[in-house]
Amino acid sequence: MAQMVAFGEFMPDQPPYNNPGSSNIRNVLPRTPGSYGPMPNLVAITGALTARCQGGAFARDSGANVNGFAGDATKLYHQATGSTTWTDATRTVGGAYTTPADGAWNFGIFDQRIIATNGTDPIQSYVMGSSSNFALLSSGAPNARYIAVNKSFVMVANTTDGTNGPRPQRAWWCAIGDSTNWPTLGSVTATQVQSDAQDLLGDGGWNQGIVGGLSAADFAIFQERRIWRAIYVGSPAIFAFTQVDSGRGTPAPGSIIQNGPVVYYLADSGFFGFDGAQASPIGDQKIDRFFWNDVDQSNLFRISSAVDPLNKIVYWAYPAKGNSGGNPNRILAYHYAMQRWTLIDQIQLEVMLRALTTGYTLEQLDPFGTLETLPYSLDSRVWTGGKLNLAAFDITHKLGFFSGANLAATLETSEASLNPNGIAYVNRVWPMVDSGSAMVALAARNRLADAVTYSTPVGITTTTGSAGVRVSGMFHRAQVTIPAGVAWNDAQGVQFDARPAGQR
């Protein structure tokens, strides 16, 4: 009798037997509710920064030109349209920057101005179309770790200034409509232009990040153990601040990633989505326990995140145990439309981000090789300016896109009882994968207490697409592998040719 067992959602927190998902789904992406597709490799497309990337952002100027920005410990960089080079755009007054190893550059965009902040140096500004280097945003602005822009305001969080010193629970915003105007707090001038600050006091811990423009909040400020929302109400209060989650914030600022009206983040209890009013779990009983057992908790500050809007997937890159130098070596991918997870574990990187392609003419492709050796096909979105792409800086400090050859994929079925009345004998399986290079191995055991041991992987025949195997047991599972570089589209599951083989 033939029985089909599908590849379920990556759910390693569930027990293997009758898992509604699977404990091992790697280097693939959710494609439909019933199938997975390949995960492309990261391929560098630019020159290198001089040190580890600690943040980046992309924006269009008024002429529709794409500008890339990135920062490391001591420098800020600019990438122009059609260029593969990161140009040093560090300030000319004030010397090298002092971004700490556990810190990051955060960027905001206000009209034509890119605003960059790292918590230790004065907030920096670059005007697209006219600036060559970053410069001081405003002598009145505080130093700040985090930044967001919404409703004609720039709001920063976790600040330090010459009058008050460190204020890790403070949110502070500029004059309405003017990102360069930060008048003295409490002054008549500040009141007239609606600039002010709010200390979000309590046991929530330090401010860990800020986002703007959620469906139920103009700004949301994440603390270590609390989330606040800010609603614009106009003078005299300007913003009304409310605690909306009094027991849950984030220990990892880089895990905060906004996707339109919703922001996703890592809390001490797992992964959540937040719309400005309510937080909802997205990893509970699926991957939360796996993640906390897998992550290198001494390097939580190295977590970064990005959204791929084309494929409707949120990514979190993190350093797992056994990483090299704290570099993220695993990625959790969450398809927010289908609410399905996968794991990617064959890539090392520094920072993930969502990037705009800068655009290239045919003549500008020479640095990438000949037409036969280009890292992407000529019709790839990489070569078209202004296209949103999932990107990352690799461990050589180069920006790349996930548009390379497919990674080697591994997909396991859940463990199933193919003969509810006893032992089943399996002598043939059909991997439901549109690749002739797929290999399959089976594992069978008679007790759930027994060790899981897979048979030697075998290929599929060119005639029937099946693989000959001979195993018997009470409980069966299959593992399908697809080699790196192989083209394929859909992997759905495994069909077992099983028959009863006696009572247990």
C-alpha cells in the first residue's frame, strides 16, 4: 500500500512521532502550503568595507538614484548608483567614529537626509545629492542608540546629552518637520516647534529599539522587558505614551524588524509580532525552545534581521553555538502569510538587511566577469536599479544578494506509523521532489526509546522516480537531500510503499 507523508513545517519543539511538522527542514523556503522551494546562496556584488559591517541602509534621492549606506566601527560609507565600491563618507570634523563592538549603526531617512546614529558619537547626517561626507546633524541633538522617522518627526531612544548624561529610558524627538532642529528641552522654542522628550521609567530596562508607523501606533519603543507606544496628540503633550506590553520586550535590538504596519521581534519567551496594540506569538511550540538552545547567548547583539517582501519572509540571522568570531551562521526564516518556519545553516554573514539594487548598464557589468561567468543571469533583479532584494554583508565585509546557486537542502518527514496494527516493511519510496538528483534515506525503529539511524542514502531511478530501500519497524521517517547547485522548484513529501510485516 502506498502512503504519502508530507514535509511539514519546521517544528523542532514538537516530539518526533506524529509531529504535525518536521524536526529537520533546512536550506529551503516555504513555497506553498504544501511545498518547499530552494534557498539561493549569498553572492557578493560589491567591494569590501575595511572592517565588519555594523549596519546599513538604502534609499532613493529626489532624482530616483539609489544610494547605499553602511557603517563599521570607525567609518561610514556611501555607495552610488551603478557603483560596486563603498566610498569612505566619514565625517571630516571629529575624527574616526567609536562604535562599540556590541553596538550598531541605526539609520533613519527624513526627506533627502540620511541620519545615522551609533549611541557613542553625535548623530550624523548625509544629504543625498549634495553631501560627500557625513556631518553633525545638530549641535542640540543628543547622542542616541536608536532612531525612527514618522509623522514629520525624528524620534531617538536611549540617549546621552551634555546636560543630563545617559538616559537609557528616554525617547526624544526633533522639531516637527525639521530633523536638524533640536531646541533645549522645556524651552519656549521647543514648545513652539513641538520638540520634547519622555522618560519611560520603570522596570522595563533600557530602551532597545524604536520603530515608526505601525497600524496602532505612531511609534513603538522596545525596552528589555516592556513595549511602549506613542500616539501623536499635538500640543501641549505632543505624544501620548502608553505601556502596551508590561512583561515582554527584547534582549536583542537587532531582532526588531518592521514589515509595514507590523513589527517582529525576539522576546525572552520567543518570537512575536506586534501591531502597536497587541503582541502575538509566532514561534510558540514551533521553534522558540530550539532557538534558545541553539543560539550563542553571549552574542545576542550580533543578531540581525530583514524582510524579503517578494517572498513574504522575515529572516533572523544569529550566531549559533560553535560560530566563528560571533558571526551569524544560521538563519531562521518565517513566512508570515503561511506562518511557516525553516532553518538555513550553510551561510556565514555579518549583517542582514533589505537593500535596493543600485542598477547597472551592460557596460558596467565588466567588473563582475564575462557574460558566461556573471554571478547572476542578465534578467536578474540584481542588475535593475531600485528593486528590493534580500541582502547581507558576508564575512569579508562585502554586500551580496541571495541570488546564487541553490544551497544543499535537507527535508525530513515526521515519524509515522505506516501500519497502525504493528510493524511495517518498506521496500520502495518516491520522493515527491522535481529533481532527479534527490537522494533519500529511511529510518525505522520499534520503540520511541530506540535511537534513530538512517539507512545509506540512495538515488531515484530514471524510469519510475522511486528509490529502492529495505527497512522494517513500527515507526518510519524519511530524509531527502538535494545537492547544492541543483535546479529544482518544489519538494512536497515522500510516498512510502509499505505493507504489514507482523504484530509488534
